[in-house]
Amino acid sequence: QVQLVESGGGLVQPGGSLRLSCAASGMIFSINVMDWYRQAPGKERELVAVIRSGDSTNYAASVKGRFTISMDNAKNTVTLQMNSLKPEDTAVYYCHADIVAGGRLRPYWGQGTQVTVSS
């Protein structure tokens, strides 16, 4: 059984930094894509950053230049370094991955971690 476990959320002041991590575990054959979504109260879930096998990345315009996504292929872990945080970054952040396991490609989601940016 494949699981995604997130860590690193919390409360930070505007301008501060946080680092989110997401570790995939289980009988994983390969990981095609790992990314981070977020959902603020009353808003739809939005894609924040994505990293693909081969290390190509994309970012939402709202976080470009402030957030950095990286992946440790050996540990099946994706990290989101968030700098210069703004109150509008407040949301529940979800890790997502497209993983080949048991001969099938499926999407998997983490449980979510709260990020609150407030003074």
C-alpha cells in the first residue's frame, strides 16, 4: 500500500519561511510526478508547484520566485521550500504524486498540512 506523509506546516509571520516535505512509502516501482496543491477556505484547490521525473518544474504565478520544489529520488521525497511568505499563502497544502505500484499508475494524495501566515 502506497502512502504519502506530509510534514512541516505551521504558523509563520509574513516574510518568513517554511519547508514542507512529503515522503512516499510502500511498494513503489516509479514516481512520474510529485506536486503540491493548496486549498484556502472558500476557495478551490490549486496547483502550487510540480516536479517531474527528469527534474523539470513548474510553478503557479503567485509563488514563482518565492517557492522552490525539489525531489530526492532515492528517498521518494518531495520538498517545498517556501520563502517570503504572504498572508494569502495561508491554506492547507496537499502533496500529490502519480506513482506506479503493483503494475498500475495511480494518483495518491497526502492528508494535508496547514500553513498559516499571520502576524
